[in-house]
Amino acid sequence: MSSPITPDAALANLQATALTARCHNAFFRQKQLKALHDTLRSNISTIKDAIKQDTRVSDAEATTEIALALHNVKEHYKAIDVKRELDKEYRITSGKDASDRRQPWGVVYIEPQRSHTPFHSIIVALSAAVAAGNCVALKVSSHNISILCNAKADLAREQSSRTSFTSPKTPHRSS
């Protein structure tokens, strides 16, 4: 059995993945978003129970929060136009200007909303960051621990590349 990864090691893995630019690939991003969506859909009841426990909302409110989060992941997936992105990537080889080319940040640190719709806040920021081609470090706090533990455990197992997502227990501080 492997020992738990330290926050510094997890962030170093994310940075290494970001440097390879693997997350920039449109197919990779779509695969990650599909894995996220599939994981969330297959764990709806567990996630709903965690939302209700952590935020004291009704069953209908928890269901709505999950539905909105799933909708946003789906929209981020649909926004990735693989053909257009490949055309843009190879413009320079055709002698065309690529001055409007955008680069992802690399590693994005997400600190979720504490009180209002924490699950939705986490998933929307996570899927937007992945759709933009970034790796994600997600802060775990006592306010979102049940939701994150239930969702992240399954997500980490099912994601095709664990190096594109992590949730260090403490925020990384640069010296």
C-alpha cells in the first residue's frame, strides 16, 4: 500500500503535468470532462447525501445543485471544438499568424465557496479550469470535506490521469 502523497509532492506532480502541455490537447480535456461527468452521475445519491449533510438543504435543493453542476460540465465539454482548436494550433505551419493564441495558466488553485452551494462552486470551477487546459489543485476544508471526500475518491479512481487533478490538504505557499 502506498503512503499518502504530501501537498508539495501533489503540486509538483501537477506542475510537471502542466509543463508537458498534455492538458492543452482538446481530446485530453474532453476525456477529463467526460470522466468527471460520468463519475458525478454514477455517484449522485452519495453526493446528494453529502450536500444535504454539509449544507442542511432539502432533497430538492441538493438535486438542483447537482443538476446545475452536471449541466455546467456538459456545457464546458460542448464548448471544446476539436476541429477548430486543431486548425488554430497548426496555423503557423500554414504560414498564418497565431497572435491570438491563448495559453492556459498551467496549475489552477481552487478555494471553494464555503456556505452557498459548495458542490456547485467546486464542480463549475473545476470543469472550467479543465476545459481551459489547466491542471487543478483543490483546497479541502472542513466546510466541504464530506462532499469532496465522496466525490474526489471516486473521481481520482476513475479519472484517466490522476496527475491533472489533486486536492492538497493545505494550500501551497511559495517562499
